[in-house]
Amino acid sequence: MTTAYDFSATDIDGKVRSLDEYRGKALLIVNVASKCGFTPQYEGLEKLWRQYRDQGLVVLGFPCDQFGHQEPGDEAEIKNFCSLSYDVTFPMFAKVDVNGDAAHPLWQWLKQEKKGFLGTSGIKWNFTKLLVGRDGQVLERFAPTDKPESLAKDIEAALA
């Protein structure tokens, strides 16, 4: 059976990382963008990371430029923006596609595991959040409009 830990992705610094390094942890995987109306959610995501990381949560940010060209920068610009604007310390990855033929394999799998509204698989917008349990299986998919702080109960259940 495939789990989230079976995938690898290039981090924001250009190093290929196996998600297996997070085995046994709960993951909150988010497609992020620097110039989106939801960009202030970085603050809430960072808060969740700081609040729950010692209990086993890892927030993973995947910049994506597929929605309204809202992530136009390169990895260095994205890293700089996240650090200076929101003091982001959770793991960030290189820009990926989350939809279409060139979608990153992790995102292809996530979308098939947990469909969106009305059973659609495509990611609708920036800041779609997927919660993965400690067993590497997708537990829940949250809409861009779901604020990070509203996920606490689901995260606590995933960590229990």
C-alpha cells in the first residue's frame, strides 16, 4: 500500500528529500503562494507547526504557481519572503504543479486518496490542506478557506 512516506520531493534549497524522514509523524501538506489572498495563512500554519511539532506534526509547504500566477518568484525569493514576512520555519519545498500532467507524484497521489468538494480530485486553489495520519494515509482534505487554526481538533485526533 502506498503512503505519503513513499514519495520524495526537492526542498526549497534544491536538495531531494524523502518524505520517509517524517515516517510516524502526522503531516499537514499545503500548496502555498506568496501573492494570494490566503497568504496570511502562513502565520496560522507556522503557529500549528510550533504548537504541535513536539507531538509529531510536520507542516510541509509546497509553493505552486498554477492559480492566478500568485507564486511568480523562484525558490530563493519564496524562501526569503516566507522567512521575512511570516517567520516560516516549517519545511518548504521547491515549486511544484499540483494539477495537470506535470503534477508532482505526491500531489497526484494525495488528490486520488482524498477527493475534494463533490468528489472532484483537482486542487481548486492555493492553500488547500491535506492532513496525513502517522500511518502515512490521507485523513482529511481542507479547503483554502479553512483557516489553519480551525484544524486543531483534526490535528489533535491525528496525533492521538
